[in-house]
Amino acid sequence: MALRFRREALGSCATVAKSASDAFAGLSGLAPGKAAFGDVPGSQAMATAVSDLLRMSGTAAEILGSRLSAVDRTLDAVEQTVNRS
């Protein structure tokens, strides 16, 4: 019974990791340009800041998605090993 519970737990963890990995992979978009902020002082600086934030968050999402994919693959390998035992 304990072995079945551990297999189910591994499977659940892998499913959550895969789901989260896919969610991070789906984060992307274009930053609004200067025109989106209207004709106000600092609109170019605001557009630049938004673009920088989007770039940094995209990089973070890629890293997190990659790490979650690695967790998913590792849990799958563990589950395969347990199933063969």
C-alpha cells in the first residue's frame, strides 16, 4: 500500500510540474510602444521600462519553465525505476 501511495504521489508531483512548466512556456507577448502611453512627458521612458520588464519576466519564465520540465523528467525517471522494481 505504501508503494502504491508513493507512486501516486510521484505521478501527482510530475503532473503539477508539467502543468506549471507549460504555463511558464506560454508566457509571452509584445511590449506596448510609446504611442500606448499617449502624448505625455516620459512616455518613451515608460515604454522602455515596460519593454525591459517584459524581457526580464520572459527570461525568468523560460528559466522556471526549464527547471520545472527537468523536475517533471526526473520524477518520470524515478517513477519508471519504481515501476520496474
